[in-house]
Amino acid sequence: MECFEVTGGTALTGRVRVTGAKNSALKLMAAALLASGRTTIEEVPDILDVAIMSEVLRRLGCDVTYERYSLGGGGGRVVVDVPAEPGTETDYDLVRKMRASISVLGPLVARCGSARVALPGGDAIGSRGLDMHISGLERLGATIESEHGFLVATAPRLRGTSIWLDFPSVGATENLVMAAVLAEGTTVIDNAAREPEIADLCEMLAAMGARIEGAGTSTITVDGVPELKPVTCTTVPDRIVAGTWAIGAVMTRGDVVIERAVPDHLTVALAKLADAGAHIEPVEDGLRVAMDGRPRCVDVVTLPYPGFPTDLQPMAVALAAVSTGTALITENVFEGRFMFVNELVRLGASVRIDGHHAVVRGRERLSSAPVLATDIRAGAGLVLAGLVSDGVTEVQDVHHVDRGYPDFVEQLRGLGAQIERIHRPD
């Protein structure tokens, strides 16, 4: 069992580089299936989920290589060489480890006319059904059945249609856009997700020859084309990793320059940090966040983009736990996102849960204890909490963090944090 040993009491200072977004890179890799030949994706984070997606593509017949950059930050280049006739079945042993693997469903149905994809796993943060993926593909003309833990989809030819999403689901929007680009006719997706990662995917697809309008808005229009070509593209910077470093700087009363951060992708989160008393300014190559004194509590409500990201909610709770006053944190996206709160309470935080609300009363400092990471972002939030605790905090089950943060320990140590990765008997 691998753990992080975090010694509190040190402010984060210096520079840290943000590589490409996990939530974009995985979908760009899946989109490579839409065209035979070699697609190159730059600024792909060196994380466990990328390794899993690489193996998913290999088992579909692709040749996938990863070349890590020599500069810091944990990024690199992925090259996906797609055969003329890729496979159409993904194995459960891989898909159960990562929900993003469902994103191969749309490309495979669109290009091959069929797909057999195991039902996915991923973080335990609440129910995330596939109803909108399925109903949208059925609207496009696919026939989908559930069979022995697999989704089996067939469609000799997809046809454009109008689709309304009950919720602006990122995954459903991505799958449906990737299916629609090779469908016959025009597809209009209303109440589509607006995240920067959606715009990044649409930009790649457009470079491949797709005809897409409205990327980044709530209405996306796709005019189908007969075929696409492979391309070279660059992944959008990871706004969640950038937000993690920003909140860490405020919690530890530090001063951090976050290279490649895009302030426009974090408008609400940065406004909340400014309300907490942080000094925030754009710099030539990113964003600077500095904090003098103890932060003030601020209320947070998670919402789909451009609202406050649910993926930063654990860090927001950890920030409130060491701020002055009382904060109300409201979770509107994933009902299981507060699962980690019991671990934060073990560190001395004062948090009361009432449905999808958390009332957090700030304290001057937290106290160290062994805690358990329940998902990617919870793990990162607990490490930040350990940085403002007395003594040494042991964060267990850190494989979750490895799924979303490249070179996590090395980057924190580069900012002055006292953190070690250790091995414990299971």
C-alpha cells in the first residue's frame, strides 16, 4: 500500500507547471478512433488514467506510444496509430477502472457501426448513469441493449437528429458529438455541456474535418461528414489541477505562480479565492496566487461550467476548515462528493453535513491523523489539509490521486511542501 506522509507548517511558494487536462486528454485519445492513421496529442498528463486509456485503445487494435517531455510538469506526447478496421469490444478489466473509457462508445458506433463496451467504473462520488448517452445514441439511430455487463450498440448508419439533454452532462455531450460527426445529416444537441474540455474536443474534431458550430455554448450543431483524417493537437491546460494549486497557495498562506493556467477557465473559483482575501493576478505565462494572513470563509455552490467546479469542492471544504468564520458548501452535481468529509473531520475539521449542504466552521489549524483518499479530488484535498495540520498526516489509497495529478509529490516538493511517498504493508 502506498501512502503520502505530509508534514504541515510550510507555505507553498514558487512556480508549478500545469500540463493538459485529464478530462480532455482521455476524450481526445478516444476521438482518434474516428480516423485511421496516426494522431498525435501533445501535453497529455503522465497519469494512471492515460495508461489505462492507452491499453483500452491497444486492445482495439491501435498502436499507442507515450513520450514524456524532458521539462517538468508531468506531461508528454501520445501517438495513436489507428488501423483501418479497429476492434469494437472493450474489456471489463480495464473499463471498470475508469469511467472515461465509455467515451469510445460514440466513435466506435459512428465509424464501425457497432460496439460492445463494458459498463464503466471510476470514482465513488455518486450515481452517474448512462441514460443520456444511450438515449442520445438511440435518437441518432443506434440500437442499444445491455447484455452481461456490456452495452451492445449497433447502427449501420447514424442519422442526424435533435437531442435535448436533461442535464448538461459532459460525458454524454462528448459521446454524442463524436458520434454525430460521421452521421448522415445535421445533429443539434441542446442543453449541451459548456466546459473548456468540450471546446477542446470540438477543436480537435474540426481539425480532423468535422463541421461543428456552437462548441462552448449550450447548443452544438454538427453537420455530418463522410470521413475524418488524423491530426496533431494540443490538450487544453488542466483547470482542476490549476485550481488545486491556487487553493493550496491560499490555504498555506503562500505565493505560487501557476504556469499555463487559464484564468478564464476558473472565473468563479478565482473570484471566491479573492473574496477569501487572496491576491490574484494574471502573469505572462499563467496565474499568480498569493495570500497574506488567514483566509476568510466563503460560501460555495457547485454547478456545471461556468459555475464552481464540483471537482474543486473537496479543496473548497478544506479551505473553509482553516478559514475565519463559517462557510456553507452546497454540492449540486454529485451526491456522493461529501464522502471524504469524515476523513477531514479526523484531521480536526468542524463540518456538519445536511443533505447536499456542508456547514464548515473554520479553525486556526488542523491536527494530523491517518486518513483515506476516497477519490481523486478528495485525495488532493486531504493532502492540502495535511499541509495545514500540525505533525505528520498519512494519506492512504493514493492510487486515486495518481489517476489525476502527474508528479504530484514532486510538484508539491518543488513548492516547498514536506511530503513523501512511502510504502506500507497492506
